Amino acid sequence: MQYKKDEVRDRILNAARKEFLARGFRGGNISAIAEAAGVPVGNLYRYFNGKSGVLDAIVKPVYEALPKLIGELQQVETLDSVTLGQIMPVLSHGLLGFFKEFGKDMLILTDCCEGTRYEDFGKELSSKVARIIKSKLYSEKCDAQEEAFTEILGNAFCCSLFDALRMDLNDAQKQSVVEKLLKFYFYEVDKRK
């Protein structure tokens, strides 16, 4: 009996990361992944259940870690005495830590999963951010226009944050950019209503 080797599995995953980042899930080619990994396509199927199985192995850990991050954000959200300006650095730090832990796998999840069960990851995250913004800006029930505003603001912040994370910057540079984004979006935002 031949045993699966971690080295081969890792080569397949690394090749798939490059393929998905370059072409997305839909455009990604299982033959190209196998060739880049230096394994026959048939051997790839010993490790993964096709292209979807390879994608799952890459993004499922990120996707499953999301509830922990959201839980941490929801705990901060319930603190009534905390302002939006105080919450955003916690949010940013959490997202930067999340990105540092999961790196390119998170970008595959946010950018390359169209047509898969993961395609709404970015929207889910933006919605959570919008909910936190809404809870801090509007202590009472907000109207449809205010609701739309918080959705737009949450989406814009998340898009900007992911743009910063996509840049080829070191950790200190990313932190600086994220802090500037926070100031731009949220500095005394509760006074700008």
C-alpha cells in the first residue's frame, strides 16, 4: 500500500493557489495544477476530490475561522460605552491578524470563488461590518436611507481594506495603510451624522 505524502499534497495546494489567484476557480484548470505540482492528474485525485476538493482544502479553514472573528466583533459591538472610532481599530486588528494567519488563502476566498459555495464571503463580512457601524451610529432604529448608508460604508471599508491587503507591502506598511483608512472612514464619524 502506497501512503499519501504531505509533500505531494502541499505541492498540489501551492500550485492550486497560484492557479486560482491567476484565473479564479472557474478559470482554474486541474491539469495545469497537476502539471505545476509535478504530479499526474490521476495522482491528484488520490489526494483531492477534483478542483472543488482542492479549493475546499485551501479556503475551508479560512471560511471556518470566520465565525470566531465575527464572534469577537459581535462582543465588541455589544459594548454600549465604546464609540465607533474605538471599535474600528479592533476590527482592523482582527482582520489584519486574520489575513496574516491565512494570507493568500483569504484572497482566494474573497476574490476567486465565484460560482462556489464560498462566493458570498466578502458580502457576509461587509454585512457584519455594516451592522457594527449601524449599532454605533444609530442608537435607535434607523430608517431605510440610514440602513443603506451603513451598508455602503461597510462595503466601502471592506473593499478598501482588502485592496490594502492585496498590495505587496510588509506588515508595518499594511498596518499604516489600514490606520489611515480607519481615520479616513471613521475618525469622529459619530459627529458627522
